[in-house]
Amino acid sequence: MSKVAVVYWSGTGNTEAMADLVAQGVRAAGGTADLVQCSDFSADRIADFDAFAFGCPAMGDEELEDTEFLPMYDEVEPALSGQKVALFGSYDWNDGEWMELWEQRADEAGLNVVDSVIAKDYPDDEATAECMRLGALLA
Ligand SMILES: Cc1cc2nc3c(=O)[nH]c(=O)nc-3n(C[C@H](O)[C@H](O)[C@H](O)COP(=O)(O)O)c2cc1C
């Protein structure tokens, strides 16, 4: 059984809804999940968990949110090399390029990225199932 940190930033609630679903997926598969707002997470908490799900919507121009999420992520990523990580987030008008760039970055940093899920706006039934599956992969 894994203890999973679900760490997220959300401006209008869509990625937050995904975070809830990922946590539900972890728990349904027998793991434990802590939902953590990104401003409350830092590298010194990594040792408390077995696996990690990071959630951030597409912001800027296909970028991670750069006031709260990116500073946290920049700090923790080097300490996550080899760790089991899943990525998720919501987007609207483009096609998910921010997630491709994020996955590529995480791969290059040596993270064990098990999968990622994107949802257009609020997670629909298909994205709901995908978020639950993502959580189960980490449990
Ligand atoms: C400042 C800003 C920048 C955004 N940039 C993008 C973008 O580059 N590509 C995209 O597909 N959606 C973009 N969006 C849309 C958000 O990703 C989308 O509304 C998402 O559902 C927000 O998730 P949240 O409810 O978790 O904050 C942007 C939204 C805002 C407010």
C-alpha cells in the first residue's frame, strides 16, 4: 500500500476536481492519499510519501502556473529523481501541449512518470475515469 501526495494548483476548480478524483482512485485501490495545495508542499515532505501526483492547469502560453506552482515544482523536481510520479491538469483552448512539455521535462529530470491525464475544462465522465485510473496506478 502506497502513501500518495496529490499536490495541485487550481484557479477555478477544474484541476482541483481532478485532484479529488485522483485521490479517490488511490483510496479505491487501497492506498492512502493526502490532498495538498502546492503552496503547502516542499522538498522536505518528499520522504513522507511513496508516490506523487502533481496537478496544474495550462496557464500562460502552454506553461505551468508560475506564481505558486512552478516555484514549488522547481524546488521538488530534482529531489524526485527515480520516484513514481503522475501528472494531471485541466486546459481549455489549446490541445494539451503544456502537458507534453511538462512530461518531457519530468522525464529528462529522471522522474518515473507513470502516466498523465488532461481534461478540457471540468472533468467529464471520461476524464473522471482516467483520473481514478491514474490514482490507482500510484496506490
Ligand atoms: C491566464 C490563463 C492562461 C491560460 N493559458 C492556457 C493555455 O496556454 N492553453 C490552454 O489550453 N488553456 C489555457 N488556459 C485555460 C485554463 O487552462 C483552463 O481554464 C483550465 O480549466 C483552468 O483550470 P483550473 O480551473 O484548475 O484553474 C488559461 C487560463 C488562464 C486564466
